[in-house]
Amino acid sequence: MPFSSEALDFLFENWSRNDRNWYHENKSRFKSLVQEPFIQFVRDLQPTMLEIDPVMDVSEKRIARVYRDARIIGNGPFFRDHIWCTF
């Protein structure tokens, strides 16, 4: 499932609004536009990553959240304009 320009637009809007209520009202859009395609991307990478290192943790649990830890953000935005994964 490819990423769409709508996914990038959603991430930017989520970051620029920086509003939990807006995020919760649009969470289904986040899931369909950003989260599900990214999970599929990670799944598609898993066989290749395991060829590199068979004991590597390649689970979807390694995908970062779109929001930051409120305890440590200071004055910065609560929401991010990107999503990533670490293996």
C-alpha cells in the first residue's frame, strides 16, 4: 500500500494544529492514511532485514508514535509531522 500525498498532508496538519481533540476526531484518517500503510511498509521490509541479521527485532512495535511524551516536550509541539521505525 503506497503512501499518498494525503498522508503527508494529514501529518503536516496534525503537527500544525497540535490539538489532541482534532487528532482524536481524525484518528481514523490517521490509521487509514498513515499507520496502516506504514505497518505494511515495515512488514515488507521484514524479510530483507532478517537476511541482514536473523535476530533483529523487526516487529511493528518498533514504529514510533505520532505524538511526543508530554512529560518531556517543554514548549515544543505535542504532535510530530513524521513517522518512523527502528530495527
